[in-house]
Amino acid sequence: MLIYKLKIKNCSNKDLIKKMQEDYSFAFRKLYSNFDQINNKKFIDKLCFEYSLDSWLLNTLKFEVMFKIKRTESIKIKNNVLKQEIEKELKELENKNSKKVKRRKFKLKDKLNRLSDFTNIVFGSKTLLRKLSFLSNDKEKNKKEIEKVKQEFQQNRILPVTIGGEAYHYGNRKFNFELENNKIVFKPVCKTKIEIKFICSKKQHNVLLQLQELINQNHVLPVMIRLSAEYVWISFDEEILNGFGLNEREMKQELKKISKDCKEKRKQIVKSYFDEQKDRKLVGKTRNRYLEVDLNPQYIGWSICDKIDGKQTIIATGCYDLSNLSTKLRLSSGDPVQVYQNNKRKYEICNVIKDLFNKAVHFKVAYFVIEGLDFKDKIINEENKETNRKVKNIWHRTLTCSLIQKYCNCLGIQKIEVNPCYSSFIGNIKYKYFDPISTSLEIGRRGMFKFVKGAFYPKVTEADLDTMSRLITKSRDVQDKTELLRKLRSLSKWKDFFNFFKQTEIKYRQSLNDNVRRFSLFSLKSGVLTF
């Protein structure tokens, strides 16, 4: 889903939109608090009458509230599981009093208090509510600041009006689109039209022109609109926009003709539509070509490989070095210099992903393989502060993954997610490249053979054992190398090899050769090096 947030330049009736925002926000909070009454006709009729909601706005409101409730419930369930795990661990540590255990207990109790603090969502920002509560301890002294925070809190409670899209009514039944003129016409009620002109960039304008062509065709693409007095959000499916979407409407019509008892035939129809979509995406691409990426806070390793006769053939490799953008400034998060560095890093990540997909287009890549980054949260993160800073503050994992998804949808490249466990270790043993590149090659191999039984881990060869033996022999920190080499030869699984290296603390990651030539990405000012 692509979302454009556009600033409103001119609006013919801003007051009406503000009034609609207030009504919609009140209705949202009331329905959220009384969601058990969603099927009560009297309650719904009263809600519609009180806040001037028609049937279409009501349906959108129900969907938005339901989504919010499900999201809140999922957080609560996740928190309850973590609480149980923490309480269980605290019981186990109850009679232990070493210095290390005391520190662990303190961390666990602190985590438990923070999890207990989460009850329900606060409309208007929990941070502002806490600040308001703190300032209210001395109302006379903080009178002006209380008023300022109150206004900000109340303003945050006002939500934009959401109007769901509909393909059968030229994108959205409540709007007429004139996107070539940077204009939309809002039709809230009969005989009322509000002209809204917005500002957009040249790139956004070109995409909106493409969107307008599809809207004019009708029955093609739903367009969801969020509207406030200051901004308009236009949301649409970029996969459908670029001609790579699934023909769901035709598929559903064909499935209606067949009885639900004919499960095998229905499966064949669904499969035929997905195969047709896949064939459309593969037009103009090399069908056996994969682009693989290893995402890290400071380095992004990539490789392009072909799958030929059941084997991986390397076409090109490379790496992006973002370490210059993660310098520790020792400044507060609100400091202008720190804010600039954070924004600069985000901007350059966007450029890196753009360059990555330029390579994908040049090499006619059909598949994009990425590690699945839905990690299970640890109860307490025992990593050192620097590692936590890189992973939590510098990585921008969500931004990177959303950009990858956007480009895959726009270019018709099929994304494959794989389990990354032990990929770094296996990659460094199997290949002779810099750590992120070697890892990307192992991730790519898993993507190629994802649905082949028994192909998740590669076979341990004699060459792999020789490589691991060499690492032990070269290590200066190890005393009894003969015993370690004997123990190594007794192992057979990759998991055991990894644990062996972890316990002995022998380094296996391949470092970057100092003689490798590095180039700036796009310009000298970028701060990103590529090699």
C-alpha cells in the first residue's frame, strides 16, 4: 500500500472538514469504548444521528475501530506472555543472591513494571497526559504550560476523517478525482461539494497521473482517503497500479460458479490465477535470477546469483558501508546535530535501497531474497550498550523493509523471506567474501531452495571442515588446539559447529580487505561507501 501525505493548498470549506473531523473523532472514541454494542441497532442509529455519519462513513469507522482493537489486544497478549515468563524466571532466582543475579532481578522487575503500565491506548498521546499530570502538581506555577500542553493534547485527539475506497465507484464514492490538476472534490452529503487543491512533488505528480488513468477506467483500483483541515492522505495499491496485481474480482466470480464441495477444482482455479500473476511479473526478467540481501545496522551486503542445474552461480556481489552515518555524537536526541544525523541516515538508506533496485532492474532480477526479520522479543536484552544502540536506534529496520516491499510491488519482483538462523556462520565458512556478502549468499541459497525438502542447511563438506580447522589453527587465543581439532571432527551438524565456535570464542567472521577500493554512493557528501 502506497500512501501520499499531501499538504492542502486551498480548500473551499475548511470549517466543514474541521466539524467532520471532530464528529468522526468523538464517534471513534465512543465506538471504541462500546465495541460490544457494534451489533446493537439502537446504539448504532443513535451514533450515526449524533455524529452525522452516513452508512459508508459508518462502515469505514467500524473497520478502523476493529483494527485498533485487534492491534491493542495483540499487544496485551504479547505483554501477558512476557509477564508470565518474567514471573517464572523471578521465582527461579528467588533464593539466589549473587551480584549478577541481583542485577538480573532488578532488570526483570523493572521490565515487569513497564509491562504492567500498559492498560489501554490513550487518545491524544500518553506522553502528553503524563506531562499534564506532572505539571498539575503545581497548577499556579505551571498555569501557562498546562494550557499549552492541554491544547496540544486536545488537538492530538482530533483524528483525520477516513473514507474507504471502492473500485466500482471510480476509486472512491465520496470523491471526484482531478489529479492532473492536483485537485480532488469531496462530496460529504448530497448537493455539497468541497474543492481541495494540494501540493505534491514532480515524482508524486507522475504517479498520481498514472493513478488517474486507472480511476477513469473504473472497476480497477480502490483509493482510500484520509482528510484533515491541513493534509490529505491518498492510499492505493501500487501493485495494481503497475499492472502486477492479482485479478481477485475475476477469480471470485469464477469461484462463485463452482460448488464449495468441489475443493480440488476451486484450488486449481486459485492456483491458475496466482500462476498467471507470477507469469506477468516475470515478463522481461531472467526467471532463474535472484538478488539476495543481508541487512545490518552498518553494512548491507548483496549478491546476484543464478540457479542453474540445481546449483548457485554467482553473477555479482557488493556491499554498502553506512558506518560513517552512525558515529556516536554523545548528544541528546533533540539536539539539532543529532536530529540532522538521524534524518541524513534515513535519507541515505532510501538512496541505498533505490540503488539496490536499480541493480535489480539492470540484471533483470526475478526474485528478491531477504531474511525474515520478525524476531521474538527477548525478556531482557543482555547485549552491550553499543550493540543495542546499533540495533534499536541505527538500523531503521521498518523503514528498510517497507521500502523493499514498495519497490518489489512497483517492479513486479517476487519477494522471498527465509529463516536467517546460523546464516552468518554458514556463509562465512562456505564463501570467501566479506561477512555481509557471504551471509547474503547463504540467504540467497536458502531462497532458491526454500521449498526443497532437506535443503535448508547445506551439506557439510570436507572443504568446510578444513576451513574451520584453519580458523582454529590460526587463532592466537586458543591453548589446546589438538583437542579442539579432534572435537571439531566429531561434530556433524551446523548448529553444533556454531555452538562450538561460540563457546571457544574463535572468530569466524571474515573482515574487509583494506586494499578493496571504495566508492561514494551518488556523491561525496552521501557518507555511504560502496564496494
